[in-house]
Amino acid sequence: MTEQLLILQLREGNEKAFGYLVENYQDRVYNTCLGVLHNAEDAEDIAQEVFVEVHRAVQSFKAESKLSTWIYRICVTKSLDHLRGKKRKKRFAFVKSIFGEGDNGPRFEIPDYVHPGVQLENKERAAYLFKAIEELPENQRIAFTLNKIECLSYQEVSEITGMSVSAVESLLFRAKQNLKKILMDYYEENEIQ
């Protein structure tokens, strides 16, 4: 099915076309959400929200970019909105704890994270890598995730993020430099070879 035909059928409310879209994009959507959120449950929830948004907003899709670019843009936006919401909740919980209203449980626990493409023997290193990626500034983290984990080209990352290709290249360079420093510190501390 061509992209134009798929878009046309989606706009007409064709449920088979929507099923085709979900079937062909669900892994990419989930992996992108997972790459940004680093939490499998959150990624599943946000991936569902992405498809609900695509279904709801397909009428307003102008087709100025590829359908996949539009869907990735929704993934990134929804994932970042979710992270921002979690940060607001953590700040609120912290404020409540200052005034003795919160529970005494850990507030800033980072869950174990494993990407579906990681082999079993590399889980520990991959978990640390993804935690290191999480330490990157938001724009570097998004560019790195889309380019290195989702294997999108600089041009595709540019279209999704709304930045120029040279800005994407610069972000990726800085992300690699920051990750190199974070990972070197980790390996030196743990004497891993």
C-alpha cells in the first residue's frame, strides 16, 4: 500500500488501514518511546497514546513530511511530555515530603532498563549505557536515540526535531563526547575492561 493511499484511507476512517498502520509501525513507535523513556511500561502506554493521537489527528496531517516522520514527531513529543509530567510529580512529592506529607519510600529510583535489541550477556553494560544516555541534555538524548538506536539518518532526525541537519550533527557530536566522559568515568571506577 502506498503512503498516499494509506493516508487517504486513514482519513476516511478505514479501520483496516489503521490496523495496517499499527502493524507496520508498532515496533518503531514502541522502540522510540522506550529509547526516550527508558521504562517498558511507560513506553507501552505512550505508544498506545501515539496511535490514538495519529487516529485522532490524521485529518490535520498536511503530508508536508513523510508519514513516518510525523509519527516519530508524535512519539518524541508524547514521550517528552510524559517525562516532564513525571518530573513535576517528583518535585511535588519532594515539596510534600519537606512538609511531612509524603511517604518515606525512595523518590528518585531509576528502574532497570533493557532495550529489546540488547543481547542477554550485555544487559549490565547496556543498562548503564541507557542510564548514561538519560544523563544527556534532552535535545542530545533525543537526537542520539533517534540516530543511534532507531538508526534514522541525520536528515530524518532533522525533520522530526525541526532542527537543521548541521544542528543535529552538532548535537550528536556533543552527545558522543558527553557519553564518552560518563562511560570512561564509570569504567575507571569499576575497573571494567
